[in-house]
Amino acid sequence: MENKNISNSPTANVGKRRILPKVILALAFFVVFILGVNFGNGRISPFSRAKGPSASLPSRLDYNSVNQVYQSIKDNYDGKLTTQQLEDGLKHGLAQATKDPYTNYFNAKEAKEFNEQITNSFSGIGAQLGQDNKGNLEVIAPIADTPAEKAGLKPKDLIAEINGESTSGMSVDDAVSKIRGKAGTKVKLSVVRNKTQPLTFVITRDNIKIPSVKTKTLDGNIGYIQISNFADDTYDLTSKAVQKFKADSVKGLIIDMRNNPGGLLEEAVNISSLWLPTGTNILKEKTGGTVIKSYESTGNDIAKGIPAVVLINEGSASASEITAGALRDNNAAYIIGQKSYGKGVVQQLINFNDGSQLKVTVASWYRPNGQNINHKGIKPDKTVKMTDDDIKADKDPQLQAAQEYLNKNQ
């Protein structure tokens, strides 16, 4: 058995890596995913952890009662079952017993699909899913320029049915599996918006390749960097963009992480390091209240001194929240937008010899100011809402507010 720690995307392989539910990476994870966990892809490497709250569990379970149930099914069930189905059911059930939406068992087929999500290339509709605090299946964020966004799905939309099947009690990963499918096929989603408005979407799946970073220069000589998720290439692309904007002597930088569901932890640390001097705290991980690891900036702070604004909204989760919190708490950026999603936990991937995997929550993470944002989110320095009317009129008051701030504070 090998441990696979994730350090990339929304939805994130050789090196210690952590998954940050690209919400949820669950990552969650994209619906396709990115993931949310994530959310991020992990690299294979042995990894031992400090004993957590579950350390008092017995070394082995007593399966006598389980075998009683098995014999009853074997002797009485009027249907066809395989040994593999039953064993997978046991493993899925163990993970679900945690009642943690981000802890999931994947059989070999599911693991393959999950890792495809981690590479930012998959076939589906392009939305990351998570669960709200009541266990309802919800959209964390539609991915830019995907069928989900084009159809009109929005963050916080609750998915009540998938192809007529109720999502009550359905795990995020089961939902992702049902929503994903061959390009050109359709999936029907019954959605509840704002807790009261029922909507139906019939969305045609497509092959989706998600660019993690897009850049442009805005009027007034302001550099704009949109980070849609934290994948293996995100730091490299962001670093090159910062170098170019610095050479162009921009007056400020806008880091747009709206609807960014997260991804690889290490990418978030490296990107934060572009603004922060070596040794600056970015986050701390705790298990059972004990600090097990502290992440600090790695140097190469080429953006230090360039005024920066971070844009976030309710679809910003996990690694994007880590970056926003690290820059804000270390006075390297000003935050504009709406309160972020609130995913303050970290997952680890554990690989098994048969190709299956366990994605398990191993720690909570804390901002430099000491806060854990799980289910709370990060509140912007300046709250600016984006309404449906703004979207219809192709207006972006949040981006406009960021430009105004940089023009006044250069």
C-alpha cells in the first residue's frame, strides 16, 4: 500500500502532495471535477502522520456481524451480485461512515476517473460539486467556458435530481460519476436555486481541458491573472505572467480566483511565495488540535511590492482560499468580492495495490491569522456583489472595483 499526498488542483502525482477539496475536491471535484477535493492530484510517496482523534479505534474490526449480513444476502437476495461488488460496497461504506463529504473510497475504475479529473482533462459538464452543511449536493463552481457555465449553473445551486434520480444521501463522488459521461451525450439536472427556485437543465457533455491560468493587460496598465484551479502547471504559468507584467512596469496586479474550487496545496504555497519573503507563514495544518506541519514561503518573491488585489466569491474554495488568506494576512494584497466558500480541510490519497484509492481528510488548515475557515469562508476587505442583471449586461462590478482600487493606491 502506498500513500499519495496531493499538492495540485481542483480536482490533483511523485512527491508529497495534498488534496484540497479543486470544495471538493469533495474535491470534491469536477463534474466533472477539478476537484476539490480538492480538487488536487497527488504524488506517490510514503507518509506517516501523527495520531489523530480516531487513534483509539481497534487495530482490526470484528467482521462476525458483517458476515451474518453477507450470509443473509447470499441466501436470500433475489438478484445477481459479484464478490467484487460486495467488497467494494464494504469499502465504500467504511469511508461513508466518517460522514465526511471529502473522505471517499474509489475502486480502480473510480480512481482512474478521479485522477483524470486531477489532470484537468475529462469528459463531462465542467462543474465542481460539494455538499452544504446539511448534506445537500451543491455546485461549488461552474468552470469557465464549459457546458455547465454556458447552461447557467451557478455556485450554491442545489442539485436535487440527476437524470430523474434523487440525490438525497448520494455522495459527491457518486454524483460526479453519474454526471460525467461520453462527450455529446446529455445529462438532466433538477436544481434548486436560492433555496426556493426550481430549475431544470439539460446539458450536453463535452471533452473538457481546463486552462489553469489566463492573463491579459487591462486599461490603465494593470496586469490581470485569472487562476481557475491549482494544477501542476499553475505556479509556472503564474510566475511567468508575473515576470512579464513586472517587466512591463504594470501599476498593479489583479489575481482573479473567483469560482476557483482549489487543487494542489503546494501550488498554492508556491504562488503565495511570489509575493512573500522567505519564511513567511502561509498556513498551518492541525490534526486533533495539534500542529503537524507549518507551510512557509519558499522565496522568489518577484511580485513583492507590486500592489495586488485578489478577487474571490462564493465559488472560491480550498487552495484559492489558502492563497487569498496568506496574501491578505501578510498585507500583500487587498481582497474584493464576496465571502468565499469555506473549505478548511486537507485530504490525502492512499493508493492500494489493486488500483483502488482512499481519499481521506487528514487535517484542518489555519490561516496565518489563526483562523480555520471551514464552513465560514474568507470575508473580503470590500464586499462587492455580482447580480444576475450584471451578468446579463456583461458587467463586472467586482473587477471594476479592483481596477479602481489599484488606480487610487498605486
